[in-house]
Amino acid sequence: MARGAWVDRGGHVALRDVDVDLPAGAITALIGANGSGKSTLLHAIAALLPCQQGELRVLGEPPSEARRRVAYVLQSTTVPRQLPMTVREVVALGRAAARGAFGRLRADDHARIDDAIDRLELGPLARHHLGELSGGQRQRALVAQGVAQAADLLLLDEPVSGLDLPSQQRIREVMDAERAAGRAVVVATHDLGEAAGSDHAVLLAGRVVAAGPPVEVLTAAHLTEAYGGRLLRLDGGLVVLDEGSHHHHG
């Protein structure tokens, strides 16, 4: 929950006067152009960036105190391919995060690790190193790491961008299951179609342009305000021209 939150990044204001709610048992999509503040908001929620003004509370607590209850899934492109870790070791880091630096993994931790690996269909790859995997497999390993934390809030930054269709489908199914389990799922995305299928949408442009049910947020007026000249009308729908990729929204 943010009320009047301001967040700096790299010496400049990246988000200003943000009011936003992240409901439990729902998938919230953060949508906006490059540089709109999607990743910045995820970082602030995960206590990786401070809030300069206003209030930001995560699961009813300051972000730094809620950190153990939040799982932040990295994009596979930010993780070195040559990292000398197996899939199982990567997923096990999720339980280590939940336990704390000096907490030893117990039998129930190993059961959660196995379950996360199975849910992301990584069983046959558990002993493989990250460098041996495809981009989709690496991203599934990172999602499994987040799922293994069993956190109350799951944050994902462009989790299916550029992935093969089976990996996209598996990750989306897991996100749906986490929502069904009562967790809050927050996903940053460029894809208007994905945002339209979420429960709650937040349209960003360095501030909150609109927030609420996707049908009320993803209107022509709001999208024009957020994307400016990068919006075209086509066949009665809207196409966002951003980073050379086209996303169609009917």
C-alpha cells in the first residue's frame, strides 16, 4: 500500500506521489512504457529502494520489516548464465531467504524445494547448471525460487517476456495458483493483453495514471496519457509502439 510515495532512482525522481493498493488473492499488473516506474515500484516494495516521501507499507509493515514475507523473482537476463549453480541450488536459495542467513534447511524446506521444482516442470533438470538451460528454463528456475519462499507477496518483473510458449504457460499457471492460495501477486509487464487478463491493473508514467479493474484502467484516454505519441489505433483496437515491439489491445 502506497500513499503519496516518492521514490528516487539513479539520482532522479522515478515515481512521484504514488497511491496504490496490492490486494491479496489477486494478480496486480503494473503496466507502462519503458522508464515509467514499473521496476522502481517493485524494487521499493522489495525494500531494495527507499521511499523518500509519503508512506509505503508492505503487508501492513515498512518494506524492510516485511522483507521475509516478500519473494522477488528476477528476470533471467539479469542472472549470469555462467553462475556455477544447479537448478536445485537456485531454488533452494528461496528457502534460505525464508529461513534467514543462519537458518539450516529442514525436511519441510526440502519438500517445498521439490514441490516448486515439480510445479515449474524442472524435475529432469534439477541437477543441471543454469548455463545448460534455455532462457525459458532459466526463468522457470527463478520463478520456482520465488515460489519456494512461500511468501505472502510474490513480485515478478516481466516474467514471460521473450520466453517460449510452454514456459509462458507454466509460469502463468503457477501465478494463478499462487493467487488461488490467497497470495498477492504483482507482475510488471509491457503486454497490454496480459494486463487486461489480470484482476487489478496499475498504469504508470512516473506516477499512477490509473489504477483499478483493468477494464477501467486500460481505456484509450488513459493509455494515450501514459504512452503519448507511442499509441496507434488499428482495427478498432490500440497498438502501443514501445521499444520497437507492438502490443495490441482490443
